[in-house]
Amino acid sequence: MYERTVAELAPAAAHNRLVERVEAGTAPVGALQRIAGEEDRIIRSDRRSFALLAARFADSGPTTAPFFLGLSQGEGRALDLLPPFAAAAGLSPADLAAYRPRAAAQTYPHHLAWLAQFGTLAETVLALLANFGFWGGYCGRLAAALPRHYGLSAEATAFFRFFATLPPDFEPTALGLLQHALDEGESAEDARHAAHLMQAYEASFWAAVL
């Protein structure tokens, strides 16, 4: 099911105009600033969503709460890594705090917040499984291209390197949680739909910051 969902999403996910323009050195610096500003809000939201998921599904097996708490802690680490990128893009801490997000760039965290409140375990886990691979791929490409075309330092691109590689236990743990949820009778089709929505919202983010 996971492989099928990724295969369905991969053709559209292969094209990301913002990442492609950064790789060509033609993306405006303003787009980098918007990434930083939007991510500051997204990370704060996602960190809370993952903590809520850990509490909601604490009784769904011994690995469920630690899985989501680990993701929440990862968002905290990402929040620490974001300011050097923002500064390299020309945003001061005051600029970052004053940034006003674009609606289309915030659909992803809104969907995750909805899943945290109302989604099933299968919906949530498959959405994350399918999306994280694409998101990590984009981050890896940005981490490689930003020093080459925009002169960013290793410190400034650490945010993207952090997300470029998933923890080694993420996929096997998530697949186990997904199978457990499906075995308990949760809808596979609803989970696939949640994953398709998540990737659509991911695409909305990149289009909005460009």
C-alpha cells in the first residue's frame, strides 16, 4: 500500500519549480526569505501536532507515542537550525518574528493539525510516510544547490541537511504502525486519500513561496 501510494504521487512530485530554480541559480532571494518565514510557523505548528498525536494514540501500542514524540523533538531541533538560514537569506530575528504567512503556504500544517485532532492512525502515518520522502528529497537538493549558487555556508544549510535524511528507524516503525492500524480495521482508502491531500498541500507550499 505504501509503495502504491508513493508510485501514484511520484510523477507530480518529481517537478518542483522552486527547487529547480534554486538549482539553476535563478530563484529570487525573496523566495528563500519566504521559505524561512513560512517554515518558522510550520515547524512550531507541526511540533505541537506531533505532541498531540503522541497523546491521542498513546494506547495504540508501545512504539506509537515514542514515534510521534520523536518527530516532535525533531521539529524542535529544526527550529534551532532555521535562524542561520533565515539570516543568510537576509532576515533578522525581528524580521522572522514579524513575517506574515501566505495562506497557500500553510495548508500542510493545517492538514497535519486536522489529522492530529481527527485523523485515524492509518491516515496520519501513511500521509507522513509518503510525504517525508519527497520533502527530504527537496531538502537534499536545496542543501546542495544553495552553497553553489547563493554562497550559503554549511551552518546556513544545516536546516535542509537535517531533513534530507530520515532517521533509520522512521520507516520501519511507521510501516509497523500503519499495518497495525489497518489490521484494526481502519480504512486503507481513507489513508491513501489523506496521503494524496498531504502531497497536494506540500506542492501548494512550494508554489506559494516562489
